Amino acid sequence: MGRLFFRYNNNKIAYYLINYLRPYIPRNLYRARLKKILGNIKNYDREYVDGRVNYYNKLTAVTKLSDQATTLGEFKLIKKYKTYSFDSYEYIRYFDPLLRVRFIFGDITTIPEEPAILKSRPAEGENSNSILLKLNKIRHYIYIKDRVDFSKKKDMLVFRGTRKQEHRIKFMQMYRNHPMCDVGTFMIDKTDNSLYKGWMSKKKQLEYKFVLCLEGFDVSSNLKWVMSSNSIAVMPKPKYETWFMEGKLVPDHHYILIKDDYSDLEEKMRFYISNQDKALQIIRNANEYMNQFRDQKREDLISLMVLEKYFRMTGQVAVL
């Protein structure tokens, strides 16, 4: 049962146990290792690593922080943003506790007035004050072991999500009765329950060729596990991005692009049902894109380099 469950979900028990224990380990032990870890860049493609670091942290000029920034030594667990706190502490523990930082947790869709560390940002426009870290990863970074071939899946699109946003409600209203769609919300609404379809497991959703990955308050939370599967993500062009670099995804190469008004959904689905070779190529491209985040040592290195650059570009000296 455990193997079956963790084929579709992360191990939350292990995640919380490890993160609750981390603060009890002296930070000096981590600080002593920082220089060695950063030196491991010689083991990787420098151009690739630098490219990702500079994508997440786009600061090009030194910018001083305001009084809203706090020292790393003052960083505390925020219950409302527990996983954000855990994922931040995993890397800030390697740095001098006197260094100052500005964290903004939650589904962030605006650009802060000063350089800040956050999970999400607008994918386009001037967003250099938004420095991305891999936050809330227990929810977002799930790697699916999908053993069902695309050809054996249903010629349909599936979606189960919240109904908190108008654009999601619009999609469900448009396609709730469409013969090629099984879409609805798992949220019960006493005033209007017409969109309710009940909860559906990831395993069940993977019986469908197409999975809708519609943004919520910021990015789509199911996009990563869909792109690691043998189904295809279907969505409009992403407006927001995270550590996953959604802004770098190529339409009809990593996912099936549909219009913002959703009007071409059926046309796109029928095309890829009839052109399975093109559908399979998208799956291979998506799997390859997802795989770049699997090297945990490289992910750690990039995360630390993003923070090191943050401290330098905010006029601080990172003590290595």
C-alpha cells in the first residue's frame, strides 16, 4: 500500500519529520560546508547552472534592503506558511545569521518594491525584484510513476480543482457536459452545486490522455506531476512562474496550448488524438523538462547560489 500511495504522492511524514529536526542541528556545521558545496559547481555544466541562477535571481545592480528585511538569525517558523518556512530554512542555515533578507510567502502575483525571496512571480515584464526559491515543494514537486501508455488512456480531458477563481468556474461551465471532458470541482457549494463532481485521485486522472492544468491564484499545482506522466498537460500560456520556470515552457512542445477563452479545446484534443506521434513527442519533451529537477545535489547548489547572489546584490557580504 505504501509503494502504491507514494507512486502518486510525496512522503509527507518523512518531510515533516526531517524539517522539524533540522533546527536542532547547530548552524555552524552547515556554514562550514557552504564553501565546499559551492565549489562543487566544477562537477556540473557551468553554463546551465549559471543560466538557472540568473533566471531565478535577475538582479544586475546592487540594491539596498529596507527596514522590512530581517536577519537570518531572526527567521522563525510561520505556522500559516509552514512548508515555505521549512523550505527556506533548508538553505538559509548555510549563511551568516547576521545577513538580512526579505521573505514574502504565499501565492504572490505582484512584484515587490525591493528584492524579496518568494515562490511565484509574473512570468513576463520587469520582475527582477522577485527572486525565486523552490518553496512549498512538498505540494508542487511530485514525480509520477505512470505505467499506463498514452495509447491506452481515454480520449478525454480531466480536471478536478477548486472553484475559487472566475476563470476556473468559466471553464467548468463551458465543458462540464462536453462528451470529451470530465471536469468539475471537488468543493461543495450549498448555493450552486452544479459544478461538483467529487474528488478524483491522481491515479484515476491518469486514465485520461489529457489533464487540464489551469492556474489558480498563481501557478497550476498539478502541472509538475502531469508533465512527469504519460498524459499531456493542456492549458493556456502560463501567466505566473515558480522554480519550475513555467515561463520557459514552449507551447505545443511541452504542453498543449489552448486559447485564454478555451474555445479551441476540442479542436486541439482531436488533433493530438489523430496525431499520436506528435502527442508522444510532447510527452517525451515534458518528461525531459521535468527530469532536470531530479538531481537533488544540483538543486541544492543552485538554491545556495541564488541566495549567495541575493546577499551580494543587496550590498551584503556572504561569509563563506
